[in-house]
Amino acid sequence: MKIAYRLLLTVTMLVTALAIGFGALQQYRRSYPELAFAQITGRTLPAGVRATAYGWEINDNFLHVSHYWLLTGSSVQLRQFASDTSLSESTEDARYALPDMPRLFGRPQLVVAIGYEGDQPRNNWYWLFTGESEALYEYN
């Protein structure tokens, strides 16, 4: 009985430590979305483009995570971001794939002006919203 108790205590402590670490990582990413962008994608944001928020969600049954960043900048800079990331214009498909902004970021759903799609095994998406000063990037 004493061995079972120690084993249970060890497993519980390990799971708790992992949960705390995961929570701390997510809080860090939300607090520093530009650093999270570099950490997750392996590249920095182009000059003039800023990440203002980070969100994530599990998007399939194999625990794959999609990462999202709200971006701001000028229309030219945000359009250049799409070409820098090798995305092709695909506005109708992108409108269909737009995630739930209120759930991810606690903000109203924005209207898509132009949408882009990548052709990797798991598509990356990019939405440039009306007014072209805000965008959303999805990295898979």
C-alpha cells in the first residue's frame, strides 16, 4: 500500500507540474505575442508589422494545435506579409475557414477583405480585414 501511495503521489506531482508549466507557457505567449511568433514559427515579424494578440486551439482529433496572431500595420506591410510567407490569394476559401474571433480573442468577428491560403500539408491561413490595418495569421 505504501508503494502504491508513493507512486500515485509521484504521478500526481508530475501531472501537476506539467499542467502548471503548460499554463505558464500559454500566459507567456499571450503576454508577448511577438516573441511567441518567433518561437513558434522560427522567424520574426517583418518591419512595421506588430502582433497584438496570440491564441491557439486544437484543430483535429490528433491534438494538433493551430496558432493565431492578430497583426497590425499598414495595408502595404500587411499585404507584403502574405507574399513573404508564400501564401496565395484565396478569399472565398479563407472566409469559410475564418476561426471564431470572439472565442479566440474576445472580440467581435471582423469582415474579411482579402484571404490567403498556404498549400502545406496543414494549410496556413491569413485574413486581411476591412480597412486593411488588421490581419489574422494562422500557423499550423
